Amino acid sequence: MSDKRRTFRDRREAGLILARDLTGYLARYQGQQNLHVLGLARGGVPIGAEVAHALNAPLDVCLVRKLGVPQWPELAMGAVATGGGVVLNHDLLRSLGIGEEQVREAITRETAELHRREEAYRGGRGPLEVTGCTVVLVDDGIATGASMVAAVRSVRQAGAAHVVVGAPVGPSTVCRLLRAEAEHVVCSTMPAHFQAVGQVFADFHQVSDDEVRQLLAAAD
């Protein structure tokens, strides 16, 4: 049950609480070789580290990149994730007259950046094999849900048998919509007046690339 008033000191505490909330559903999978935790980079990796430790499961990183509108790169027309999961805002594409070629160019460019960052984070280690596995996708929060949907579709394409989504915070409407994408969705808190992920964190510093690398290396 989500607590609408819950807050967190930092991502570590949020990860511990989310792990507890996930454990009931995932207890039968704990310690099994076919259970993997993927943290969405960068903020989801510290959360994922706590969840992976609690579930006795390996940790890996899942990258998601915004697909910016050509004229206004800060405006997202969609998202692409590790492995090729893509989400597009078709209403926005139509209203701005953005064609298929422009979309393909953006996907190609951001996919190349995903590969570069994956290599930097893993240090030459290959990604976890998720075919036939139960995959727990974790982020430090859900806002619009576009990044998480892209991540879910990516691990589906990679052959995951079951997908579970976990986040410390998110709006109730989006968390409900995600249930159409994943077998199970856990949001530890769904504030009545959701404004931003950081509103429930006392410490919501930007996670660095070095912190991601350290957490992944420590989980090996």
C-alpha cells in the first residue's frame, strides 16, 4: 500500500523502502539466477543497488535517452532505451510536422550515445542476459512514465519473461498506466499533489557517472 505522505532522506533510504515494498511480490524469486535488477541511469542505479542487495540479485544499468524535437532539443518527442525500446509522442510529432526521417535520425543519434555510455559505465563488461528472466526495472522516481515505458519495452524485446517496475515515487495516474506495460508496478509513495520526483527527497543530488560506475563495480 502506497503512503501518500512518505518522504525519504536520500536515494539509499528510498531504495531500502522500495526493496521492502517489492520483497513481498518477489519473495519466491529471491536468490534465483533468473532474477535481475536494472537501474535506470543515472538516478535509478543507487535505488537499484539497494533492491538488488535485498533480493540477492545481480545489478545492471539500463539507459534511457530523451528524443529531442529537432528545433527545440529540450522538448521531448519520445524516448529510446538500451536494447531499442522506443516511445514516441505521436500527437506532438503530428502537431509539429516532424517526419519519419527526422525521428529515425534522432533515434540513431541517441542510440549511439546509449552505447557509448553503457561502455563507460560497465568498463567492458557485457550486459546481463535477460532472456527468460524476471527483470525488475528501478528508477528514483516516475514523472511522465515515458522513460520507464521505453525501458520496459526494451527488456521485453530482449526476451524478458516477466517485468516488474519499481520506484520510490510517482503520480498515481502514471503508475496505474504502467500496469498495462508490466506484470507488477510498485510506487512506494504517490503524493496527492505530485509536482516532481525530488519533492519527496531531502537529498536529491545529481548522481554522477563515477557513482554509477562504483555501484555497478561493487555489485559484481
